[in-house]
Amino acid sequence: MQVVTTAGHGGHGKSALVRALTGKEPGEAGAWTELPSGRRVAFVDAPGGERSVPAMLAGAAPAPAALLAVAADEGWMPQTAEHVEALGALGIRAGVLAVTKSDLADARPALRQVRERLAGTALRGVEAVAVSAATGAGVAELAAALDRLAGRLPVPDPAAPVRLWVDHAFTAGRQTVVTGTLSAGTVAVGDELLLMPAGERVRVRTIGCADEPCETVGGVSRVVLTLRDAGRVDSGMALVTPGAWTHTTCIDVRTRFGEASGRLARRLTLHLGSAAVPVGLRPLGPDTARLTLNTRLALHLGDTGVLRDPARRSIAGVSVLDVRPPTLVRRGAGAARARELASWPDRPDGTIVLRRHGVLRRSELSLMGCAPPPDAVALNGEWVADPAHWSSLFDRLAEEASRHAAGSPDAPGIPLETVRLRLGLPARQLVTALVRPPLRVDAGRVYGPAPDPRPAAPTAIAATPPPPWTGAVERLRADLADAPFAPPSAGRLGELGLTGDRLSAAERAGAVLRIPEDGGDIVLLPGADRAALRVLDGLPQPFTPGQAAEALGTDRRVAVALLRHLDRLGLTERRRTGRP
């Protein structure tokens, strides 16, 4: 089966066309018919009134093709233009044009006018048929044109993850009945799906398709599912395969078929599938933006939707470029992100995603709708890494190990957790996977190359005595080895011998990082602020001070102090709330 959405001005005969083609009244589940070749097609009959665009978007979004109706006696109308613009924003490029009511007026002038209007749209060049639902003239020719259209449409993958956008739902007792367009994948009786945005698991009790019960159904199809104990289900929700989609409230998108992102309103409605979600927009580049959604959606990279400004009745198409965008904490990060996204295609693949993240689980790529690239570095079967990023991580690790060994000859190894935090790696096992000769891991620490066993040549010049704070800093380094962002208390600093003039001298020499705070100075090792920035840069946006503290393995006071310190260095952007 294929699914076709109707489009066009109210009163131009869309519903009459569906009745003429199918012999059925268009309803919530859609009317269907068998075409001359034996192919079956179902119709989603979109409303065409003045306020019909949101409802039209909900029905049309999952459909791969459109049947555009324009009346011969009226021609192109305002809602015709709105619906065609919406179809283009949704990325629907396949369709058939029906010049209706050809019994009331000569269809040729309207056909010429519509051809001119469609010339610059995604539906330019579609096959056209003059038809009259009242007399039946042209109905057979329209069915043949739809048959040819259905034969050209791509066949979706039956093994693809399911995402069924609900466009109608009602509950009776413990039973909930939902209808929607299954665009890909397969649903079977007994399947367990997630109801989004709540994320609750529901089970499919019965399936209906083309007015018949069935055990399984594949896309593209209009389906009716019965769910048991699903609770409240509304249109705009989605039933999805568990563990196959990224559930997100923040995405980076490319805007299409509309104004530059900087001229769009900052509060808009995102129509994706049958969902209509209020969003906040932050422009990045001329055609890229960040959207903050007020509810979670189950998304893949490359998903398409429409941004609509109800006040101005303007729309813009969007393609989802990133479902796990990076935090924009550094000053100038927005402009840098725009430059990065400018080179991305509308549907980023695994190569691009892995290059951006550096290291990911295979399952994380799958959640984004990507496969690991062929040249990815395979790590422990679970993780994959971008080759260039993995090579640079090893170079950084070798440098860190050498620096640590030179500064701490009595404790030359770096704890694995310290390495993980400094390199911004998501799991400690990746540090072990990264180590190769001449580096080594022993007893939970990373060691650099073994020192040269030959004694140093004697020198006639007496060695300069170390500064008086050297021992205290080494003791501090040992304290922070396993928790680099957990500073010692004032009492512990006293025990270490790192107070007063000695602490000030160590700070002037760059041997410690001191952050003044009302509740007591925070003392860490040099470079801890940059290491913290790398960890925070990997958090989902937006994040709270509590989430920052958890990621850094410290308390909220220290996390806030580090954020303020980074802001003073010009490495973060201060938000309107005044919080760093």
C-alpha cells in the first residue's frame, strides 16, 4: 500500500475526489482503493479551510505523495498556495494535480495558471488530470495517474524502526484506538512500543488496515491500532520502537523554503509528524538554528518538519542536523557551530556524526539513525572512534604522561579516572583501549616510557634548591589524583602546608590554580579549568549547576565557581538569566 495526502483550497473537491476514487467516505482511518495494476493506495483527506494548515500538516507529514486539487472554475487560491508551500517545506516532491469541477468550466485556463504557480515549487512537473467527481469524467484517468505515481514511490524498509505518528485517538474503557500513517517498519500484534513523549510502554492488541484485521502490517500504510491500558493518548503523540530513537528536547536544524534563520520569530511551532510543539529558536548561521522544544520528540538525523509562525502565517521547512547538539558555553561557540553545520548535508551520516563526537557507542549512532562508518576505530566491540580524533587523543595522553612523570618522579603514573576527565572520554575503559606502547597501564595508572636507566653526567654546578612550596604542591597533586575537581578544605590545605605566602608563591609560579570564593578559596592543579571545560562541553544543553557538578565529580559550590571562572576568562557565554 501507498498513502497519498490531499491538498488544496477548501471547496475545491478534495473529499469528492476521494469518494469518487474509493467509493468510501473519507474518515479518520482514511479511505483506500485498489488501482488498475493491483496496487493499493489510501488517502489522508486534509481539510482546506482558512485555518486548515496545522491540521493539513499533521495528516500530510508522514505521507510520501500528494494529490493537489484545484477547481477549474476558481483556479489558484490563497489556501492552495499555503498547502503547496507546506508540502514543499515537508519535502514532499511526488504528486498528481487534479483540476476538479471540469464540468463547470474549461479546465485548460486553470491548468495553465497552476502550472505557472508550481514552476518554482517541489511539485513542478507533476502529472495533471482534468476530472469531474460529479459526472465521473476523468476519474479513470486520475486513477491511472495515481497508479503510475505509486509505482515510482520508494518502497520503505520493513526492518526499519517504527514511528507511528498518531493523528486520531479515542479511548473506551481500557481500550485505546489510534490511527496514523505507518511510513516504514513493521508492526505486529503483541508488539511492545513506546508512547512518546511520556515514554510509557504499550502493547498492540489488534491491527486494522484497509478495513480488514491483520496480524502484521508494514509501511507505507494507514493503520488502526488497538492498545490496552495505554492511558491518555492524544493526536500528536507517537508510537515508536523502544531503543531505536533519540528522545530529545534540543536539536540543531537547517531551515529551508523560508526566511533566513535570523529573521524568524524566536517563538515558533514545530510541526513534525502529527506533533505541533512550541519551540524557542536561536539563530546560528543564515540557514541554521538551534531549537529548544517544550516536550520530548523521538527523532533521527535527517527528519524533516515545518516551523510555523501562527501570527504571521509564515512557514519554513527544517531538516534535523543534530539530535545531540553540543553545549555552546565558549564565547563565539555559536558562530563556530554555524561554520561547522554549513558543511553538513541535510541528512548527516555516521562519518559526520562520529567526527563531531569523537567517540560513541554503536548503539548511540543507531539511536540517531546512523551506521558506524567503515573506517571507524572499533573499541571493545561496544565503542567506535573517529580515526583522526583517536590519534590525537593518544598524542595528548602521551604528553600528559610525560609531563606527569617529569613533575612527579616518585609517583609517575596517572590514575585512569584523571586521564578520562582530562581527555573528556565518556568511559574509563576507553583509556585502557587508548594505551599502546610506549605507554602502559599498571594497577589502574597510566605510565609513560620507562626512564633512561643510565646515571646523569655529573655537573660542577650545584643544583638550584626547589621552591619551598614544591613538597606541598606534590602532596596536593596526590590528593587530587583521583578527583581533580574536588579541592581540599581550608583545614586540609593547612595540613599540606599550602597556605599564606607559600600558597601565593605557588600561585604566582603557576603551580596551582586558585579561584577566590567567599566561602574559602578553591585550590586545584593548573589546567583544571580547561579540563573542566572539556567535560562540560560534552554535556547535553542546557545543563544545570547540579548536572555540571555531577559530571565533574564535585559539589555544586565548586562547579559554580568553575563556571564563573571560565566566564571571566571569556570561555563561556553568559545567558539572559545571568547565570554562567
